[in-house]
Amino acid sequence: MCCSRNYRDTDLQYVEALEILLQGLCGVNKERLRVHEICLKSGPNLGFVASEVRLLCDLEQSEPTWTVKHVGGALRGAGAEQISVLVRSMVESKASKNVLRLFYALGYKLDHELLRVGITFHFQRGAQITVTVSSVNKMLKLHATDEAVPVTPGIQLVEVTAPATSENYNEVVAAVSSFCEYLAPLLHLSKPGVSTGVVPTAAAAAASLMSDGGGTTL
Amino acid sequence: MSVVYCHIFRRLISYNPYRKKSTTMPLKRVFFWQPNAGSTVNSQILNEVSQCVESINGVKEGRWKATLTFYKPMLRDQALSAEFPREFIGISLPEQPNKYYFVLRFNKIVLESDSSIQLIMEKLQSYKSRVALNFEGFQYQLGDFQLRVGKVVPSHSENLRGIVMEVEYLPISSLEKSKQIMEEFFDIWQDAISKRSLPGRFIHIEPDFSDYGLADHYTSQHTAVQYTHVTSQLIASVQAVQTGRN
């Protein structure tokens, strides 16, 4: 399972301020992120229901590494609506470089591909939390990651995620929600699919962070 | 007799310039039992093979088990089955408990992944497990060699379908550099097993690893490819016997 919230920023200045804030909150160094995400869907005859799988190629490593990712359905029901974080099943598996050839041979087709470029923080705060700030880019030619352009120029995606089990997801939800509160002066994160606007304090918070590198308490 | 074989193995070991145990994956050859025309594989042959290993001072170490699974596509229209891989195989190996291997023999594709890939395949529901075979038995240490002798049985049955033997040479990872010593070992083995007058012999048909994009340096992906090929050879052998009977 994974719990997540996200946010779309509209100002590059806020991204730099966010980076300073995250650096201070997480207590770890940022890592660069450059991931080629290939989304495959089953062909028309394969499977009694359509299926989708994502192949992630980490281009930031000296030797690209591959991960197979399956994202399942979200937690549903009245209880799920009360939760401020999206909870859904997710399974990942590292794989060798032949993975794309394998899935094509099995009858999967390319649905779309993206290149995510940005920064990421991994840290422990009540749960193993990952914060990613990235631009989402599309490729003008098949698999041409060097020629990717932003899908929405000037807009970055902020994602806060954490793995959970069916036994502990309530604790993880609480940890993610609590962490998101620290970002509130600068941005408001919501469940994926729910749009948010710029918080009123964002400009002042960003200016404060940029002026003294994050020394000021928000 | 055992004193003679000890001497020969000591000569092989001292001859080998790469005697230091490899820090990477040691290489192995997988053999399958080919019964003579008119005969079938049975547990008595398996017992004789195991006794032969012990007679040349193989030290029994413990059990081993590998599993090979045939996956079939779930299709809405069976008439289109030719569009999908004829053989999609998944393999788990005892030396890599956290890994899983997929092989598409006709496409010449081998994949190594975390064992969680099996859960992903279950969730996708596009391919399902059809038949699983277990390769299981005992492993033995013979100087710088490790032998595994095992029966091949369907996962929910005890019907013996075949016998396999793995010969692993621990100091070397290079397929090319190990050829001579592996052949010398097998000559000694053949000499020992032939004295038991069993109705068949072990065969190794080396797959063309380069077709799968695999290099000279041995890995578990090579082992996965070998098991795929051995299984197809076993099946062909069983079918040949059945055809002969009919």
C-alpha cells in the first residue's frame, strides 16, 4: 500500500523555497530525480479485464536501473473519504534491463511515457516518507528522453508518499498528514485528483525562506 | 576405487590456476537424464546416481529445490493464441531466494527480477500459472565442485518425470575458461556412472547464451535459461517414449 498527497506549484520561486524548507524539515540531503516512466496496457485480447503496468527507468544512476510497478485501486468507502490521504495498493519489483522487451512480447502495448525530473527526499518521520518535487515531461519522439518537454510548463508536482501495510496504514496516514502540516505556510497538499490553489501565505513564506535560507521559523 | 577418484580430483584441483573461490557467481552445467530407447526414468535410477556421487567421495550437504512454472495467457478469444508466447516460464532458484526469473524461450528473452514480480503478475491477471515442476534432491560437495542431483516432479504429484544433475565449479565464473575442467570432470563422472550399467545417460546441451544477450561471465540468468532448455528436452524425451509406446 502507499499513502500520498500531491500539489501543483505554479511559481518556480516557490519551488526553490520549498526545497529550502524540505532540506530543513527532512534532515537529509536531496537526491536528484530523473525517471523515465513507461506506462503499458494489455492488448485488446489479453486478459479478461484490461491491465496496466508501469516500468520505471532510473536515469540518474550511472547504469540505468529498472523497476516494475503495479498501482492498484484506492481504498474505498465512507472511511476512506474521511482520510485526508490517498491509500492504494502498490507493488514494485526491481528488474533487469530486458523488462520492456518482455512485456512487449507478452502482449502489452505502450500507452504513454513520461520523464520526471526533479529532486527527492527520503527520511523517517513516523513512517518512511518520500517527498518528490518534479516536473512532468513528455517525449516528442518515442523514448527520446533527451528531447522531453514539460507537459505543463512552470508547474511542478509535489508528492508525499509512504509505504504502509493493511495493519499500520492508519499510523502512516497520520504521519503523512502531520508532515504535510509543516508545509502548510508554503503550500497545501491534497489527495491526488483534488485541485488546490496557492495558499495565501505562500508568497510571504517563500520570501522568508529565500531571504535567510530557511533560518526563520514559519 | 574411491582412492583412485580422490587422486584424480586432487589432480584437477591442483591443475586449476583459478583455485581461489570466485567472489562472483560460480558457473554450472545442468544435465538431464536421457533414458535409453524402450526404458523410462524411475526412482531406482535416481538412487543409483546418488550412490554414485557418494562413491566418488561426494559429501552430502543438504536438500535443494528449484521450481519452474509454465504460464498461459488469459485470452478472450482462444483463436488468437498464436499471437502470444508459446512458452512463458517462471523460475525460482535456491541460490537466489529473493529473485524470480522469467524466460521466453522462443523470443530468447530472460529477465531477472525481485520475487515480488509474481505478485504483480497475479494482480495483472493477464497470465496465470498452468503447471509447475519441482526440481529437488540433495547436494554434494566434491572439492571445488558442487553437485546437485534431483528428481523432477509436478508440484502436486510425486510422479517422477525426470532426473537432473547440476555440476557447479566454484572457482570460476567464465564459461570459456571453465570448459576444459568441466569436460574433464564429466569424463570422470561418466566413467563412474557407466559401471552401474544404468539404462540411460546424463546429457548436457548448452543453450546459446548469447542469443539471450548473456555474456561469458556466468549468472543466475544463465541457470534460468539452462533449466528452461532442460525442461523442454525432458518433455520431448517423455513424449518420444509415449509416441514409441503408441
